[in-house]
Amino acid sequence: MAETVHSPIVAFASMLSLLALCPPFVILLWFTRMVLLFRLQTFGFLWENGVKGLINIWPRPTAIAWKIIFCYGAFEAALQLLLPGKRVETDQFTRTMVWLPILFGIFNPAIVYDHLGAIFSALIFGCFIFCVLLYVKGHVAPSSSDSGSCGNLIIAFYWGMELYPRISKNFDIKIFTNCRFGMMSWAVLAITYCIKQYEINGRVSDSMLVNTILMLVMDIAHDRAGFYICWGCLVWVPSIYTSPGMYLVNHPVPLGTQLAIYILVAGILCIYINYDCDRQRQEFRRTNGKCSVWGKAPSKIVATYKTTASETKTSLLLTSGWWGLARHFHYVPEILSSFFWTVPALFSNFLPYFCVIYLTILLFDRAKRDDQSMGNIGSCTAKKCDTGLFLVVSVVFSVFVSFIMTGTSERLKTTS
């Protein structure tokens, strides 16, 4: 079995649970948000009706849903193949946003919202088949030598067989699933929710505008292309990460100019810090440490680690700039960014904040995986990791509390 952060039994049980429970969870969350309109009655419904109730509420994929998915997928694939110029993630994002009016010209954007259940259902089944095909491809026609199986079918299917699966030389499958189809669905759905709210209410609330702006400016390389990363980006991201906008469609929240600006500025600042963290690290690696960080030469740690083939290698770890505050400091603005694109919904309902909670758990687990993969970096870095964990907890907790107090006070002013 592949080396994991947790014990082999816990890791294997977690994989089986995620494979079995994530698809129905997506549908149950859709049912709670779209049918029950965010009323927390789903568990009572399941308690009374059991598995039969789940089958009855499960939306059936429709021809319209398949058409929307096919048109969107084909459109994004064409952009990936045909757009000229250097391939940079931000360029791809910007160019796709420029071409979104063409995509929306194919059908009324509000139809996407109206058929979300059927779309999610089609994605669940379609992406599962897609992951099976990726598994088979990794066995019979791998794109590079950086592939292979751990010998366990479930683990290989979950994590994937190939790091960079491709179709011919020009089409990178992981770039398509993660960046093109999956991550761009944030932008598509955010705009769709705006249009639907306008269709229902005749106007777009300031809370929806703040949520949409922050989602449009939000930002793979170390995970193989399997169920975990591909199904996650194709199904989990569009269904879970866009919950706040989905809530605001039928629950517009008047923030007021002052609070809206506060949230927007704080969110953009977190996104900027997140990007700047990545920029510092990329520049440090590109120059092999021969650069300046915050106006001076960077400090670093020379880390040694072993690959799965038992080869000993070295890597430079930046310990200056943002990375001097904590080893995983870049997770702090990432978590806070998700909080700020959610907080326009304020605090009358818990469900919009599920994404924030999930992302916090995900990034803490990823931090453990990162630390394990660089486990031989010495006591100095281990101490820095402990400091980083404390920093993440303290910063996130303090900001959550402060905004809960702010939101509560605003609510009291509104109702008084």
C-alpha cells in the first residue's frame, strides 16, 4: 500500500467512504439547497424514508443537462487547444472570461440554475466513468514513465495512475479537468447565479455582487489524475464551492455600502496575499534561491527527502517573506478568502459556510501530507511547522470571531 499520512487501515477506509458517500452527499446537499431552500430538514427526511427516499429525490440526468455539459466541455477544450500564446494559468482564466459571452450565447444562463440537479447527477455518473477510463488508460497506454499502480485497485483508482495523462501531445487531461472544466465552473456558476437572482428579483443584491467578484478573481501539480483530483474538480468543486452564491439567489442579503466594501477589500487582500505567497515561492525556485524577498536575500533550508524509489534528493525551502511567518502560511489567506466570499450571506443559515469548514479540514490534512513528504528536514523546520499550525488556528479563529461579531451587530442595527 502507498505511504500515507494516516495508518493504512484508516487511509483505506477513508478512500472507500469518500468513494461511496461523496456522490449521494452532493445530491443531498443539492436537495437541501434547491428543494428545501436551505432548510435543515434533510436528515429528518432520510430518517423517515431511508435509501428509498434518497433514490426518489435523486434527479435523473436529462437531455438538456447533457447538452449543457457537452457544450461547456467542448468549449473549454477548444479554448485549451486553439487559443494562441504562452500557456499561463492566469492567461487561461482571463481569456476564458472574455469568451464567456459566446458560451452563454448557446443557451439562457438561467437554465443552468434551473437544471442544476440534473447537471450534478449527470456529472456524478459521467465523471465516474471518466475516472474508470483514466484508470484503464494508465494501465494500457500511459502518457509518460511517471505512472504506475501501487498494486491495490481501490487506491490506484482513487489517487490515479498517471501524474500527467495526455491525449496525443497537445491535450493535457489534468489541465482540462482541473483548470478548464472544474475551476472555471466557479466563474460560470457565479455569473449564472447573478443572472438568476436578477430574473427572480429584478435586481442583483450587493451581497451577490461581492460574492461573485471574489469568486471570479480566485485562483495541481503534485496529485495524480484519479478520482480524488478529477472527480473532485469536475463534480465537488462546482457543487460545493459555489454554495454561497446558490444561497443568495433566493435569499438576497442587503449588506449596505460600508460592510460590502469592507468584505470586498478584505477578500481581495487575502487573494492578493495568496498569489504573492505563490509568486515568492516560484521566483525562489526559478532562481535557485538567488533573488530578493521583501528587499533582501532570502533565508532557506536545504531539505533532504527520499522518493518512492528510495532515491535521496534535496530541495530548497524558502523561509523568508510570507514563508518566514509559517511553513504553510499560504493556507491562511486561502481559507480566509473562502470565508470572505461566503460572509456576504451573513449568519442566518449554516449551510453556506460548509465550504469554509470543508476547505479548512482539507488544507490542514494537506499540510500534514506536505510535512510527511518532507519528513527529514530537521528539528528547525519541524518547529516552524508547529508555529505555522498555531498561526493558522489563531488567525482563522480570530477573524471568524471578529466577523461574526460584525455581522451580528449589523443584523441588530437592521432589525432595530
